[in-house]
Amino acid sequence: MSGETIAAIATPPGRGGVGVVRLSGPEAGAIAAAVTAAPLPAPRQASVRRFLDQDGAPIDSGLLLWFPAPHSFTGEAVAELHGHGSPIALDRLVERLCQLGARLARPGEFSERAFLNGKLDLAQAEAIADLIDSSSRQAASAAVRSLEGDFSRRVSEVAEQLTGLRVWIEASIDFADEAIELLAEGEVAEQLQQLGSAIDQLAGSARQGRLLRDGFRIVLAGQPNVGKSSLLNALAGRERAIVTHLPGTTRDLLHEQIVIDGMPLHVTDTAGLRESDDLVEQEGIRRAREALAGADRVLLLVDDASGVGPAEQALLEQLAQRVPATIVRNKIDTSGSPPGEREGPHGPELYLSAHSGAGLDTLRNHLRRVAGYHGGEGLFSARRRHLDALRRTRAALDDAVLRLTDSPELVAEELRLAQQALGEITGEVTSDALLGEIFSSFCIGK
């Protein structure tokens, strides 16, 4: 436990009906009693109190809740002061708490203390931030499942099997002949294969969870007047971008978040790619090319009547080694082509009309497929670092299989590396630098 008592506003910035200030640490009870000039209420029972400044004048009035250690979110003594959602009153209240001995909490410090005090593992702590930041109902449900420990339990189940196999092999090392015979029997290879399959299943679910959390980044690219802004508006269901017949209308990046069957899409509309003497348009084109590099998928729009020309061909060649692209043949309402998806010389080509809406369902289905999204039911929230840890776990298991013909010591070492990578997910194996990076991304007061 930390010797310091921390305080922070736990509700979002801005005005509201209720504002909450949270205290955690050894002096939380004494500070809460001092700011209310009254004894603490019974544990976990709300009591009406006035919150007073240093002169005894009221700052606000509301409810005080008291959670003695270790029966609290952080595992420490915690007090919550529920007042009105006035930014001025809440700031004054936090200032008074700091005068009484608390200090302002760092971002995520309450959750960090909950982790350090064994109230949450690291995956559960990260799920708190994921729940707060969730952009769809499915993402929120996945974060709740992780917060309740679904992801951690599945990781722990695999870790237990891994530990059992490692103990078995290490116990045989002192008996060289038996160890060699053990590896040769094939039972270890079978267990390693089963562990690898379990990691693959876990990684598949984690990829879905990561997609729900981070979304799929789409960049609309193409020549001026091919319908990029019209397509953005059609997907968003509102007039998000200005659409005119004049080329070069879009000068900057336009970002819109869209949800397709629970999958968040981060769609970016870009300036038309062409040669221009206009300095503003040149900057827009530079930003467009920068956005292309950070996309998960590029939708390259062309006028269906014109098709893929030299400029589009050059862009496809540039993207080939970095970002996958789909050609979208727009304006079929004027070209007469039927809507749908067909394979072209450069990969999949989608025929649609952003103006009439024909073919938009095909586009949505295509995006779900290329993103690898299969729906959000039963999934848990996951992050890129989790996928990296699972990848390294799988690689160590594969190396362990290759070591079966060498020695049990080398097999045991690969299993140790696999166990270590898996332990990084829940925080059994971690570093101060990793903890700092994770919790610094949380909001203050959480």
C-alpha cells in the first residue's frame, strides 16, 4: 500500500447533476471527516453532509460514502464525496482535500492501486479504461466480460496446463535417461500441440476483442470528384462532408466513426490525389498520403465509367507492400453496372453508388470480412500488447517442439519463456515501465 492519500474528480469534465470526488489512502477517513466536520458514516451507507472550506463555509452539499480497507475498489480506505456537478465546486473541493493532506492523483492511479493491492489483475484493470472508451454496445459488453475476468480465466487455464507440463519436464531433468525417454514417447509433443491450439483459439478471440476496442481504420482515397465525400456521408448516414461538383472541395482530413454490426470503423476522407499549384490543396494531399500509411485498409475510389487509370495504378503499386486496398467503382447509377463485388486484376472490386445507396450493403459486408469480424457476442476486450504476448507464447511453444530432439533442458527453457509471455497479460510478469505506460493512458479519477 502507498503511504500517500490521493484525491481526484471521478466524473467527466463539464456541468452535470452529480459530481463525484474520490479519496483513497490511509488518511482518507480523517480527511473526509475533516472536510465535513462530522464523524464518518457507517461503511457503505450514504450520509448527507456539507463540504466545508478552511473557514467553515460550505463549498457544496451532498452525500458521503465510506469504504474501509480492504473492502474498497483500491483495497485502501476510500471515501467518495457526491456533490453537484459544478466544475467550480468540484475544483474547490479537491483543493480543500489537498490542503487537508491529500495530493492530486495521477491518471489511472486509483486503478493502479487496485492492481497493486490484488483487487484486479492487469487485464481487468485495462478493461476499465476500455469500458469507459467503448464506442459500441458490443465493445462495452466485451469490456465488461474482461472486467469480470473472462479473459483472465482463459489465460490462467492455459497457464496452468503450461505450468504442469513444465514442472513434469523439469522434474525429469535430474534423471537423464528417463527425461530422454519421456521426450521420445510423444506425449510431450501431443501436449505441446494441444497448448498451441489453445493459444491459437485464445489469440483468435483476442483479435476480435482488439477489433472491438480499437476499431478498423479505413481511408478513402482517389482522384478529385470520384465520390469520396459522398461515400463518407452515405456510410455515416448524415451530411458529414461538403459535396460539390468542383474538384478539390476537400482540403483536409475528415474523420468519422461509424459502427457496422458492433464493429467500430474509423473512416477518413482525404483530399483528391492530383497535381496542384494551390498551397492549401498541396498540404491536404500531403496529409492524405500520410493517412494512407496508417490505414488498416484503403478504399480506392474510381469513377466506374473511367476505371483504374495510371494514377490509380501507381498508388496501388505504392500501397502493395504496406496497406491492403480495395477498389471501389463508384457512380454505377450513371455507368449502368450492376452492384456487387467482383474479382478484378488488382483484387476485389466493389461496384456501388454512393448517391443512390446501391451496393452499400456489399461494401459493409466486405469490410466486416476483410477486418476478420465475426460478431461481438461472447468476446472479451483485448489490446495489441495482449496479441503480442500470445504471439510470443505461440512462438516459444513452436520452438519447444523443435527442441524435443535436443534436450529436456532446452524444452523447459522454451516453456519458461512461453509462461513468462503469458504472464504479461494478467500482470504476473510485468515491469514498472509497462505499468506506467498502461495506467498513464487512463483518465484522472479512475
